[in-house]
Amino acid sequence: MKKLLIIFAAGCVGGLANSLTVWWFGDLGITKALGVAIAPLLSPSWLYPRLVWGGLWGLLFILPFLPSKPISKGLLLSLFPTAVQLFVVFPLVAHKGVAGLDLGLYTPVFVVFFNAIWGIVTAFTIKSAR
């Protein structure tokens, strides 16, 4: 049970790092400068679900592979929420086209980058908690 709690909490920390990065890039105008319409407002209603989903996705870290390579494991596992975002959430829930291309041509690049941050932060949080 303790291990699951650590992994979930680490996923939440990763979700926070991801969310703050997404917000910061939008606030600085980086996404807009590259033609991507991702610039959320930092609010509890936007942040809270992202933290919970970060924790839920963090449960993937229970899988017993690459235990001594946190960056590799984090990057590999970040591909799961990336695929869901690009091929389920954007087209079917948000109606922003496959891979979110209605938001801009570089949307998939940003999604991969932002989720990589989630994976790496989650992996290092788990490692530091042990």
C-alpha cells in the first residue's frame, strides 16, 4: 500500500510540474509564437483534474522494468498519456482534431514535451522517496 501511495503522490507531483510548464509556456507566449493555441489560465478548476490524472497515470510506474534508469522509464511511460491525449482526448473529447492539430501544427511536439516532464519528474520523485 505504501508503494502505491508513493507512486500516486509522485504522479501528482509530476502532474503539477507538467501543468505549471504548460501554463508557463502559454503565459510567456511560447506556444502562441509557434502557432499553438495552448495557453490555459492557472486556476484550481484547470489544475485539480490534471493533478489527479497525473497521479492515476503515475500508477504505471508500478510496472517492474528499468528500475535503475528513471529518465528512460519516465520517458517511456510518458508515451501512454501522450497517446491518450493525442488520439482520444483531443479528437473525441475536446473536438480539436487528431493529435490536436486544430490547435496548431506543433501541438503534438508540445504534448510529447510536456508529458516527458511529467514522466521524468514522477520517476525522480519516486526514486527520491525510497
